[in-house]
Amino acid sequence: MPSVMGLLEERERAARQRVDVLQAELREAEAVWERFVIAREAVAEVLAEPRGEEGPPDGVAGDRPARVVGAVPGSVVPMWRESLTVAVLSPDYQQLMNALTGGSGAAPVAMDCRELAVAVGLEPVPAKVEGVRSKVKRLAARGWLMEESPGVFSAVVGRGGGS
């Protein structure tokens, strides 16, 4: 007869495997969704440009540097590079970055998504926490944040503040 602890460990292992599979599926779905968002925004940007513009678009070729404009809600998170500050991020992303940097001059802190949701004034309910998780995963994928361990994020030194 199997022990109760053995049965519990077996079920825990099965549940962990299921969670791992679902997390992988979520990452894949987020990547697909993100590509569609980027494609839609690129098409909207191209369609909004005036016709007959001379020269290459900003940031494509030539001697002039890429133009960085202020962010608006819903804008794309750019890949981090030396010349960018938190000000190029939309307000939601700026709030998350500020929560992780602890304000200018302070040492970066590490927080999980639930703590981050509370830090930016959201209720720690699953829907809000998942929204925060999606945003910080995007920031981490683009070099703004570091995922220290699964679900725990911190600002990369020198990339916070400056807003």
C-alpha cells in the first residue's frame, strides 16, 4: 500500500509538470500576440506617414540618430539601449520601473508580480497580477529588467530612473 506522503508527492510532481507546460504555452502565446501588436502598430505608423517624404525614415539609415519620442499609453516597449531613459516608456511601464528602482538614487529592489501590483496601486487579484506579469516579462525581454528567479524581477543597474 503506497504511503500518503508518496501519493501527495506524486500528485505534486504531476501538478508541477502541468504548470510548466502551461507556462511554456503562455510564453508562446504572448510571443505570437506581441508580434501581431507590433505588426499592427507598424502598419498604422506607415499608413499615417505623409506621402512623398524624402530620405529614409528616422533610425533606418543616414547620419542622423534615431528619433525617440515620448510614449503614449499602449505604445510599444523599445529594446533598451544606452541613449534611452524610462521617459520613452508608457506611463504604466514607467510606474513599474519606478517601483523596482525605488526612486532615483536608490538601489534596485527585487519584487514578484504580486508585490509589484500592490506597489503601483493595483489590487493583488489574479487579473491585475497577470497584467503586471505580462508587462514586466516584456520589459525583461527587451533588456529593461532582469528576472532574477521565476517571477521575481529587478531593474538592471543604470537602466532605471532618468525619467
